[in-house]
Amino acid sequence: MIEQGEGVCLDFKKQITSFNKIAKTIVSFANHKGGKILIGVNDNKTIHGINADEEQHMIEQASRFYCKPEPDIEFKEWNERGRIVLEVDIKEGNEKPYYARGEDDKWWVYIRVADKSLLASKVVVDVLKREQPGAKTLIKYSSKEKELLDYLKTHERITLKEYCKLLNLSRWRATKIFFDLVSVGVLRIHTTEKTDFYTLS
């Protein structure tokens, strides 16, 4: 696991120093397809080792009081030449979206993108809500949707801000159109640290 390096389903932590920060990573995995955190491993893949009981207590407190709903987590200890690594296995959640309590005491949704846990936009949060079993999507297809799809046939991508400007739409209206088209699989959302953008699926 260490050799494959950090990625969309794997994160390394030397040790847990903040409930807020580890809650962000936990919910990003629960909102994705699940993932593992290896505690006691440095970013450069060397094994630091930890006190497993202390770190497990930190994870349990973070998931109980800094995540909502509480994610499903399992633990496994590894002993590598006397140095302990704690494997934290976070299952994909079935009550999405999962929220993490920030340092501002507000609750935020995070998703996993490559090897980072990024803040989810409103469209992503709405799509996570729609992923629940039995959820159905009925969308309206108007000239606004048609112009968006025509634009994306000749341009690789578009942001919410660009779409609002292109058709002189309110942010609320544009967000709803993007949400509908992502929900039915016509558009694909790409989350980045700066701003989300959309492409044809």
C-alpha cells in the first residue's frame, strides 16, 4: 500500500494533530468510494511509527463528534520492524453527503480528488444527495440547456461563472441546470482547488 503512494483511495498521515483536519479526510472518503488512511507513514513513504491506541482514539473521536452522519470505520495494526502503522479503513457511505465540522464550527462537505480532500460545491453536494437509492431525476430541457450543450460541442469545458455570463443567467438558475445535467449523466463535473468546471460526459 505504501509503495503505491497516496491517491484517490489512500492517504498517509505521520500522526493525527487535529480533529477538524482528519474529519475532512474521513468524510471525503465516505463521500467517494471509500478509502484508507495509513497513520504512522510520512509523505515520502517512510514509516514513522505511532502509538496505535492514541491514534485510534483520535480517529474515533473525530468520526463521532466531527463527522455527520458517523462513517463506518475499521482498524488494523501493522508492525514493521517494531514500528506500528495504523490502517484506518473508511467505507463508502450510504447516507451521503457526509459533513465535517470545520474550525469555524460550521459543517462542510468534502470529496476526494486525486490525493486531496477538496471542499465540495453546491452542485456536488446536491448530486451526492441525489445518489441515494431510489432517487429519480426528471429534468426540463429548454433552450438554456440546449445552448449549454451546443457550447460544449465546440468548447472543451465551461465554469458556472462562464455559463451565467454566456446566457445572462442567475447563479441559482445556472446551478440548477448543471445539477440536473450532471444527475442524468449528460455532464461531468470536475472539482479543483480553484473552481469546478464541466465537460460533456
